[in-house]
Amino acid sequence: MSGSIERTDNERKVLVELVGGPADLPQAQRRLHIDADRAQQKIKIKYYGGYQHFEPSDEAGGNAGQSSRTFRWTGFTKIAE
């Protein structure tokens, strides 16, 4: 698995970059540190009354010497009321 793994409180963390989706999705929400186990699954981001869905890709990302795992946008679902 590609990605930057950090040890924090005995948990492995992976830096994830979210690519695609709404152009106005804040950059702060596009770079996340998540548990290594979750870096193999889809990620849902709650945004404007729904969820933006991202799936892991085989691409490696990163900048400033820090590697990351790239997730690509796959769609949007509304929150059921």
C-alpha cells in the first residue's frame, strides 16, 4: 500500500488526498489522516445535505516530500430524511 504511515497513539495513520467532486469542497477537507484500515475502503464526506463518495485509486500523491494515498470522487448521495 502506498501512503505515508504515521504512528499516533499506537494507531497507524495514512495521509489521504481526495480528488474530484465539487469544486468548492474546501482544501482542508481534501487532505485527511485516517486509520490505515479505512484507507482500503470508500470514504464518505458529509457536504451540503448529502455525502460525497470517494474510492481508493492506485495513484500515489503527495507534495513537499510527503506521500499520500489518492482517492477519486465517484458520486454523491442525498441524506435520507
